[in-house]
Amino acid sequence: MRQARAARGQALRFDLASVAQCDTAGAAMLLAAEQEHGSVAELVAAQAPVAALITRLRGLVIGADKTRPLAARPDAADGRKAATSARHVLADLVRRLGARAGDGLAFLGEAFFALLRLSARRRMVRLRDLALLIDQAGWRALPLALLLGYLMGLILAFQSAIPMRRFGADLFVADLVSIALLRELGPLLAAVILAGRTGSAQAAELGTMKVNEELDALVTMGLDPMPFLVLPRLAAAMVSMPALVLALDIAGLAGMATVLSGFGFSPALVAERVIGAVHPADLMGGICRAVAFGAAVAAIGCYAGMTTGAGPRAVGAAATRAVVGGIVATIALDGLFAMLSYRLGL
């Protein structure tokens, strides 16, 4: 290989007079030497079967006959071309992300102006549909929220008690779990539940309407889909989230109390520690976060449904985008709220 690389620009010959047999591994080695050299080698005194094998394999490798010159190994120019191609790919990705962000901002703007005009178009919001949406987003998700909250309280209490028992601080598990649930985990887990159940359902429902051209039919009849379909779903998510958060917090505290009761602490003592550790501001802050999370999840779910493409897989892709986007947006908003709380000293 080193000799073939050093002989670039000169004729390359393989003396195969003493080669009686050759398999594909041997032929591949010779072709690798040709690639190092950058041109087709001359086969000297090669037996007919050996020459036929090398010629055939060469044609499979380079996609042409034996007279076509081989491409040399990438040099600096090829590296520059690859870097340029990578920049083009990155620029295209940035453009697509920018276009997607622009479409999302346009959707939010339409929803905002539809909300401003809602007082003059109240007939387009049907209270019965709003009640059904609240029932689907809140009441039907309540068992899952209770179960998840109880299990999360159990897990947090157990995992916190293991290191804190070394210092005789088992009782302070109540402080840790209650603050974590009311400030962070309660709203975050409720938002994940909402994204997995309601966000995906909204995206699938609106996506099916888009594929079946029902949204176009509404526009043709003079009905704006924003106040008719999007705003009720946003309102239902924002109304349901505080109830889900409260249920999840209560279930989590019950799970934590179950663990501490197993460690020998009375429920009255645990309740006293919880009351002393948390403040009403913690609960109200968690509820405010929950409302913002619910609005973000519902908006992303409706946007994914309204922008569903064509084809049999479009509805499934819209539901996937709704769940992933809702969870990512929830975590991003939670980080912003955490930074704001730290700056304000809350």
C-alpha cells in the first residue's frame, strides 16, 4: 500500500506470474492498492481465472469496466467540499427550523386575535363542546394523575430516606417531597399526562378533520376554525390543569405519608412537617405553571393537527409531533420559570 501510494503518477503493474489461485480477499487487496495509487493497474502474466476474477470484482467496485480510472482518495479539496456540503445541510436545517418557528408564531397570533374578537363571536363557542373537552382533558385523566402522583410520592420518599437515614433526618423527607411536588414535579407530571393523553388526541382529531377536508368545509361555510375548534381546546386544557395538579399533589403527599408511616412516624407529625415546610405561594406558583403548561401543550397539539399533511401516515405523525413538542415545551417553560423564581427570590 505504501509503495502504491508513493507511485502515484506512474504506471502501476502487478506481477501475477506465480499466482496460481486467487479468491475475492486477494483480489480486494489488489483493488485496495489500486485505490491507493489512483489508477488501474496492469496485470502482468496473470492466469486467465485470476485475471477474470480481478476484472469482474473491479467492475463491481467502481461500477464500470476495467478501463475506467479509479478515483483517488479524498484530499484537501474533497475535505473542503465535504465541509461546504455540511454547511449547506446546516443552513437548510436552520431555514426549516426558522420556517417552522414562523408558522408557530403565526398560529399563536391567529389564536390571540381570535380571542380578542371572541366577544363579538360568542355564538361560535358552544358550551356543551367545551364541557366535553374539559371532561376529556381533566376528569378522565384524574385516575392516571392520582396513580402517578401516589407512586411518585412513594418513590421520592424511599429514595430520599435512604441517604437521610444515615444522618437521622428521616423526618425531613416530608419537607423535601412536599416542596418538590408542589413547586416542580406536580405541574411537570401533570403536563406530561396532558401531552400524552389530550395533546395527542387533539392533534389526531384535528388532523383527521384536515385530511378529510372538514376544516376546508368550515372555511367555505364562513366559520373560522380558530374560535370554533382551537380556543375551546385551549380553554379546556387551561381549566383542567389546576385540578390535575391538585389531585397529583395530594396523591403524592399520600404516597410520601405511607412511606413515613412505615418508618414509624405518625400521620399528624408528617402533616405538621408538611404545613411548616410549604407555603401558599408554593402551591399558587405550581398552579400558575400548570396553567402555562396546559396552554402550551394544547396550542402545540392544535397546531400539529391544523398543519397535518396528506397521506395515511399524516395523522400519526401529527400526534407524535404533538406529544414530543408538548413535552419539550413544558420542560423549556419549566426551566424559564425556575430561572425567574431564582431571580425573584421566590
